[in-house]
Amino acid sequence: MKKVYVLIAALVSAGLMAGAEGVRKDAGEAFLEPLQQRDSVLIADQLRYGVLLENVPENTPLSLPEFQLEKDAPLVFLGGWQLDSTRVSKRKERPARYNIKASLTLTTFMGGTYELPDIPVLLDGDTLVFRAAQPLQVTELPVDMESFQPHDIKPQQKVPYTLAELFPWIWGISTGLMALAALILWLVYRKKKTDDARSAEPAHIRALRKLDKFRGDKYWKPEQQKAFYSGVTDALREYIAARFGVGAMEMTTAEIFQDLKGADLPEDLFQEMKGLFERSDFVKFAKFTASDEENATVLPQAVRFVTTTYQTELEEEM
């Protein structure tokens, strides 16, 4: 047996020293519990060594011993006493009673068999002595020095993800995709509903709304004139197709106004629109730059054509 430390007579309180000279009672065995769940105790394992005090009345004086290791001893105490009440019993008009678990944490860095000391506890004037149930046996890991070969430190092991770990991600991504799909469907439905509502509007209303987008002189710059004239004439082409039944969207300027000759348009209005379309062709295809004076007449002429022909349609219906 290796006795690796000395039990110091000086205890946590001086009262235990006096109690040690008085009544000493055999309180049974102290407990020894390894913190690591193994079949045997290995080097550097930690254990709890202590006592269990049962049915201790509330406010009972309690003193625990202080252990001191011999110099260079292989056993090491980690910290001081730790107290834990495992059960509380309370009765009406009586002091509460506790089961108290008191323990020290110890470890060792050398293999061998070590004798543990008894634990005297001063409790309400009596010294209770708890015996070590058995010696502490610490097992060394055998190393075959003949076949032993040093190796580099292994890299960090990559543990595969489990389904439980992946489930929150799968659920979150699925929920996000469903929400995105619902939003897209709602936007498509809303756009279709808006388009249906606009398609149900009279042709002259649709044309005037599109023409209104080109108000102002910001489109008169040379680099923007092509978009300006294309937008205005496209709106007029759609209106002509709806108002006069002419396939204006696929026709050239000459073909459009050839078919409009039979539409009974005022001659000045007919020539005005023909000139507007021809100028638009020059701007779009011949890199012609219209003057500000010419640009200023585009929208008024287009609006006049739509409103005049619409009024003619109303008069014909009446």
C-alpha cells in the first residue's frame, strides 16, 4: 500500500478537534465515485470521495476536515469540499431535515494502489468517522516499447451530419421555398388580374395612358429619341388596330395609311399622322435627329388623333 498523504488534525473549524477528543462514532463507509463511466480508474481520471449525511436537522453545526498532501504526492485534490442537499424533508412546525452529500474531487497521474484516509465529520458535537471502503486502484495504459511507433497528430475527424441535425435546415429551406412560390403565384395572379382589367378598358383609354408616359422633354435628347418615337407610335399602332381593325402592329407605315384611306378620316388629321409615322421611321432606322420643335408636336398630335377618332366613333354609335 502507498500512503500518499497525511490527515492533518487541524480541521475546518477548531470545534472538530475538540469533538475528536469526545464522542467518536463509526458512521459507516465513505463513497468513492468516478466521474468518468469506466470499468476501471485510469490515470488522470477524476473521482469524488466523500460522505452522505442523512436526516440532518436544519441549522445543525457541521465541520469537515482539511486534507493536505505530502510533497510530490501522486494524488491531487481539486478544490475544496462540495456540499449538495439530495433530499429535503419538511414538516409543519418542525425543523426541516436534509440529506447532505459532501465530497472532494481527486485525481492522480501515476498508476498504483492508494490507501484513502477515514473522514471524520463533526456534526452537532459528535464526531462521525467514515471509513474508506477499499483502496483506490489506478490502472496504467500499457505501452509496448518494442512495437511502439510515434505518429503525427491525427487531423480533426469529420463526423457526418445526422438527420436530426439536418432537419431544421431542411424544414427552413422547404418553408422558404414554399413561401417564395406562394409569393410568385400571388404576383402572377395580381399581374394577370391587372392585365385583364386593363384589356377590358376601351382602346382610347389604354392609348392615352401609354402616351401620358412620354410627357416632358426628357425624351427629346438625341440618344433617347428612338425610344420616344417608338413608344408613341407603338401606342398609336395598338389603338389603330383596335379602333379600325387594321393589323397595324405587323404593317409598315405605308401599309397602315393605305388601309386607313378608307376610314373616312379628316384629311388634315390623316396627313398629320402620316407625317408623324414617317418621321418616326427616319429616327428609328435612318439615325435622323428631330428638332425640339418637331418633338414638341409629337404628343399633341398623337393625343388629338386618339380623341378625335374616338369622338367620331361615339357620334357614329349615336
